[in-house]
Amino acid sequence: MKKRTTAIAAALCLMPLGQPLLIATSVVLTSAAVMLATPQSAQAESGNYYIELAKDAMRNNDFHSAIRYFTEAIYIDPRNISAYEGRGLARHKLEGFPNHGTCSDYKKAVSLGSKDSYFLVGLSWCKKPYL
């Protein structure tokens, strides 16, 4: 078994990327298909790629970038609760609370179905007369 695995690995290593390899079982593989990671374009299409970038930016206290990435995720999927919650948190950290941007994001997250008590309480503060 180890010899067969080694032979297959050696054959794949010698093959240029994107070139087909015909195996005895008539299955066509490409070396590009061997890659285990999901392409960034596929992740970006779902918005998850931008949410992960935004979370990293939040961990590094880069709230401007986090807002930009969460906004991109919202553009891709306008019903993404996590993106609205995250952007609201980033605006809260950057601009203080309460402010119009944070309140609108919290309101949208709750209207889409967020059950997180943090955003429900935040939304109640947004209803104060000084806004």
C-alpha cells in the first residue's frame, strides 16, 4: 500500500498544474483538483471569506478594515446576520455608542433574526430620544 501511495504521489509531483492524469480506472484527475483548500473566489462568493478577514481585523483592532470587509460580505449576502452584527460591533468600537451606523446595523441584525442579547440590548439603547 505504501509503495502505491508513494508512486501516485511521485507521479502527481512530476505533473504540471492543470494537466490531466489518466488512471487505470479511467478516472481523470487534474493536479489542481488535488488541492485541499477551497479557492478564495468560492469563499468570497459566499461572503465567508470577507467575514473571516473582518474578524482578523477586529482582533488586530483595525476597525476601519473590519467595517470594509463586513460591508463587502453584506454586499454579497444582504441577509447575513453575522455581517451586520460584526459591522455594528466594529462601528461601536470605532465611533462609540450609540451612533447611527451601529444602531442601523443592530436593527438590521435583529430584524433578520439575531437572538443575541447583546444586540437586543444595544437596539433598546438606540431607541433613546437623543438619536
